Amino acid sequence: MNRNNIYLRLSSFMILTAIMACALPGQKAQPVPTSTFDPVMATSIVGTVQASTRLTEQSYTPTPIPTETLIPTPVISSYGTSLTKRDDGSALFTDHRAGIQILFPANWLAMRVGEPEYYQAWEKEGAQNPNLLDAITSIQNLDLNTFRITAYDIHPEHVLYDNIPKINIVFLQGDSRTLKKVDYDERTRTSILKDYKSLPSEFKQTSTDLEILIISHQWQSTATANQPYIGYYKGIVFKVPDGTMFIDLFIPLDQKEPLELELDQIVDSVTLLNP
């Protein structure tokens, strides 16, 4: 089997895995959770000029020393990633192995499996939303060397057919294919999904001059409430020094227009650390 066929099969497996995780939630499995500075007050200074000078006491209050607002240093995981939550609710994801940064808006709950934010989402948002808990459960066995981070759109109005919009950030380390070859592989692959249809692809540059390939598919899907709907996938593909990155969006086709705008915002935030 040649190298291109291997990548083709891996790409098909990743998209199918993510689609099935989106449409068919897995079983719930409980994960295993894991100076004060007191300023010194100065006393009065006593000076003796003449023997007859009375001793006086003077109090002195020092000017407070300005302090800097410290930004916590992100902890890099054993897989070479870090995630920093910002004051506005957005989350900055850094993939040190791939050499990129991506900013997720506040309504996207971003998490790396096995890291603190994953268990926090399980215990907090997941406990209040059964659909989200199912979604979180379904990704717990993903290969983190490839599936770097997953984000869910938790805006209440964006949940349709019991489906929570999802984005996967996928890194194919060592993938030497060009974007044109990736495009060819995606358009010629087969799928077991019902009524699967590959839609026209597009090459373009982002507002930050990042060259990307846009690929999309649709298929017949069924939500947990047994309501049939058309599933929709849109992938943004770009090259990094040691491989290929995918930003994969999974939603019902009904949500295409509004959520593609949010996807564009996320894609425009991509920064290459070593361009």
C-alpha cells in the first residue's frame, strides 16, 4: 500500500469517526478526575538638634508600589498543546508540535481529552446538558496525536435535532501531500454514509494570507430523536511545516449559513508560529 493510499484511508477514517461520534453518542463512562504581601509601615524619624528640643513622633504612610497583572503561563500537555481561557470567555489554543494558534469565540467550549478542561466540562456543562455529556463521552478515546482539540458550540439556539455543532482540529504529522493532492483524495474517496455527496471544493487565501483548501460533504443522518436530517461537513485544510492541518466543522445542513460565518472567524484567527 503506497503512502497516498495510507493518508486517504486515514482521512476517511477520521471524518467517519468524527461524524459517527456526532450522530451516534457513545456510552457514558465516568472519567477519573484529576503572598500575601504586607507592606512595612515606617515609623517617625526622631532627630535631636539641641538638648532642649522635644521628641516628636511623626507617622509615615508609604506610597503603594505598583503591581503588575500576571498572566498565567499556559501548561503544555504531553501531546504538545496548551489552552488559555481569556477574560472575554474566548479560548486560545496553541499546538506547539504543529506550530499554530487558534482562537475560539466564547460560545465555543474547547477541550482536549484528558486535560483539566475536559473534566470540568464533564462535571459542569455536561451535567446540565445530556446531549453535551453524550458528545463529550463520544470523544474520550480519540487519538490525541491526531485529534488535537474539540470544541462544541454551546449557544442554546444552535442546537438542532439534538445535535451540538462541533469542530475538530486535526493534525496529520508528516503528511507531505500538497493541498491539490488532498483535494483529489477527498473528491475521489468513497463513503459508507447514506446518500453521501461530495460538494465542490475551493482554494483561497484568508485575510491573513493563509492558503487554504475548502472541502465539504453532506449525507443523510439521524438524530437521537430519530428525526432524519441532512448532515453537513466543512473542512478547512492548510499546510504547516511538518504536515497538514484540518479544521473540521460538523453540523446539520440547516445551520450552514450562520455557523459558516463563525467558522470563518475561527479560520481567520489562525496564526502560524513558524511561517
